[in-house]
Amino acid sequence: MNLLFLTDGAAAAGTPGAGMSIVSMVIYLVIIGAVFYFLLIRPQKKQQKQMDALVSSLEIGDSVLTTAGFYGVVIDVMEEVIVVEFGNNKNCRIPMKKTAVVEVEKPEGATPTETKEKK
């Protein structure tokens, strides 16, 4: 028990070994923080930017793949919701959030100006 107090007192007295361990511990924490940033946080932010770009590029007539695995065609675009028509059945129109879209395929041969003129 007295040994524990002696080592604490020696560290508090400013022995050179105690200061080096604190500096090395801070360096290790900075390195671990950098690893977490580059392996976890940065890729997630990049993926979120790609998803935002995908959602903002949705237009009427685009073929989309939803998170549920359904393919459909966008027939109406609102602020946060799109209406997607599935199959050839005109009665199968489902409103869904834009974030439920995984992939977007633009119609062949259509330029962005042509799709805006259709609106």
C-alpha cells in the first residue's frame, strides 16, 4: 500500500520518466484520433455528399432503383418526396422519400435541358 503512494508521489515530484509517458500517451491518442477520422468519419462524409448529389439530380423520367430493390420511373418530384411508377401498370404509383433511391439512370439520349423542358 505504501508503495502505491510512493510511486504517485514520485510522478508528482516531476521525475523525467513520468513526463515522457504523458507526452507519449497524448501522441498515441492523437494518432488513434487521426486513424478514426481517416477510416470512419471521412468516408462517411464522402458517401453522404454522393447521396445528396444523387437525390438532388432526380428528375421526371429517370429510372431508379429503390432500397427495397424495386425498379421504377419517376413521374413526379416534390421537395422531399418523389412519386415512382412501377411496371407498366398505371395504378402502381407509390410516393416515397428521395433518400430511398439507391441508383439513378437517366433516359437514353436525353440531355439535362430536354428533361427540364418536359416539366
